[in-house]
Amino acid sequence: MGFPVSYYCPHCGAVVELERDGYLADKSVTPYPLEGWAYADPTDDFEDAEGVRFVCGEGEREGEGERESDSPLSWTGDVVDADDVERPGLASPCGREFYLSFVKYEGGREVEAVPESDYVVIGGRGPSGPAGPGGPNAGPRGPGGF
């Protein structure tokens, strides 16, 4: 038997309730997936997953003979303040993905989320030194020969 836990979309602030078991420990709710975490849909069996992938405003089962109470997911219609830097003032629900990550353990220790490394190549394989005059004797001389 589970109980409803509320989360909000970090993009637009739409509030969703997810019926879930109490033994699951939340790590974070982010607008992006954590590196190395596996996510399930909220209408699937997510208790064995490492997190839940939401699409803001979607996922509640409707019609097809199922009652609303058969779904573990319920969008409340409430909206809280969200800090979407890319698109502030986004309409709610926004239809964008966000991720609930559960605490995960390996070898008895909590696994910390490691952001994916971004490597930048600057200029590729260029000259090994600065471009400029061809040495100390090149170029115009100033007063006193310097």
C-alpha cells in the first residue's frame, strides 16, 4: 500500500501526486536525468527502477474502463513558482520532461550523482607556439636598438 507524494515540475511548477511506497527515498527532482540512473514511467512498475521520468501534464490514465484512482499519478492543477532559466513564465503544464531520482546504493554506500563531463577542444592541432615576429632580430627597432 502506498501513499501520495507531491512533486512539482522544475520547468513550470505544475504539481503532480505520485502514489508510491514509503520505503523509496527521494534523492532529487531535476529537469535532466542523472548520469547512470535508470528511469521508469510513472504508470509502470517503478519500485525497482532508480527513478521516475515524468512528462509534465501527461501520464494519468483516462477512459478505457479505468478509474482515475487506478492510476498512481494525478496532476493536481496547482502551480508553484519554478525557476526555469531558459524559459521563465512557461505555461503550465508545459509538456517537458523532468526526473525524480531515488537514493541508490552500491556496496552499502550511497551513490553520488556525477555530472557528465564536457570536454572542449580549442583550435584542434595548431601551432606549438605563438604566431608573431620571427624572433628577437625581426621587426622594427626602437630607440637605442631595442
